[in-house]
Amino acid sequence: MKQILPLVPLLFCVSALCHQSRADEVKSVQVRVHRWLEVTQLAGTVTYQAPQQSSEPARKGMRLQSVGDTLRTGNGSSAVLQVDTDIGTVNISANTTVRVQQLQLMPDGGRVTRLQVTGGQARFRVRRFNHPGSSLEIETPAGSSAVRGTEFGVSVHPDGKTGIATREGRILVEAQNQSLLVEAGQEVLLIPGLPPPGEPKPLTPLPQFNLRLLSALDDQTVRIVAQVDPLNLVKIAGLPQILTHDGQIDVIVPLPPDRRIQVIAIAPIGLQQVYELAVP
């Protein structure tokens, strides 16, 4: 949807019912098996990179099956991964990096899949597991998660802040030895070095970009001041922006010849809003 506007680490546990402790996981003897995540959909520029190898264009049907295998999406690109056990999918938005951290079968028969999202936005749809020892775990620069059956989205900001929004199921967020339950229809922002907020807030799936100031400083630069939901990712002229903790933006960017600047706001759940700023 386009609108013309005039002129460190944290730990969060995501699950339908997180009952398996980290201590139990550490004590478990891990067994390597042949497992994978398969690329089922591609759009735009998507690359695959194996550990210590050069990147190459990703292809439909390609499998990520080793620790360190990485998938990256470029501007205006996307990809979908299917877990080999068919327990869920990962929808990867533009400018996002997903890396395999673990693909294993535990001694009790549970299957553990651990992925790392280092930046960008990804949406996870995970059905309830039949085996209590199975999990899909997600790591970000702001923490990690253990998923047992839910639909949720993660947005990882350039400075490590992480927005988490739940569509179905429930999420137990843990940070700085404190926890917070995020139910369906709720969202929360995790800030590195801080515990979760006192309570989650209602989900706002459609991101808004509230322009406060749009002013050309000279013939080459323009200042943009705006207010957004701090959970949302924001790109101005294709560049990811760092937001304040309360969602303030105050940046100076190059002024294009046509005096129009594109802004994209992306919610953790994956929905996005496109704006076009017309500089007076």
C-alpha cells in the first residue's frame, strides 16, 4: 500500500507450552542425523552460502543441512523455508539473514532445529509437535527462542532490538532472568541489556509512519523526523534505520533529483506499509 505524504544478550522463549528446561537440553547427548531445511519459494535476489565458501544464487529445492549454512535475501526479495519434519515454515522478508545453528535428533527421539536470524524480519508458522522433546529454536542478536507450536514474527533491528508479535499460540519471553507471557494478539519489544517490559501491548499488524518534519536543508540533503512503533523495521531510501526506544526517527538523507523518497515500515508479523515522501 503506497501513500503520498506532503511536505548483550537477552533470552526469550517462544512456545505454546515451554516446559523443557535449558538444563535438560545441555545434559542431553546430541546425535547427528541427516536433516535439512528446503527452499520452497524464491523471489528476487536470494543467496546461499555454505561455511567457508563463496555465496551463490539460491535455487528452489536447495537444502540447508549443515551448521553454518546461510540464506540471505536482498532488496525487494523474499524466500520460504520448509522444515524437513513438516512442522513449520519460515517466511523470510527482504534484507534478512537466516543461518542454521543446529539440526539434530535427540536420544529421546525429539528433533531439534535451531536457526539464527541476525537481522531483518522473519515469520514462523509452527504446528504443535507430537513429540515433547521436539522444538524449533530461533536465535537473534537479542536472544533466543524455543518454539513448540505458534505463529509469530520477529523483527531484528540494526542495533539488536527485537520486536516479537504473536498471531496464534503464546510466547514466553525471558530476558535478564525475568519472563513475560505474550499471548495471541500481543507484541513486545526486547532491548539488549534490559528485562522485558511490565506487560505486552495489543498487536498492531499494519505499521504506521507518522511524519513530523520533512525539510530540504539544501539542494542535496533533506531532514526527516517521524514517529513509528518501535517494534517496526523502517527503511528510508533503502537504508535500515536505527530507532530510539520509543520509536523516534531523526535523520538526514540525500535528496533525489525527483525530490521523492520511499519509506518502508515493516511490522514484526511481516506486514508492511510503503510511503512516498514528496519533498517541498
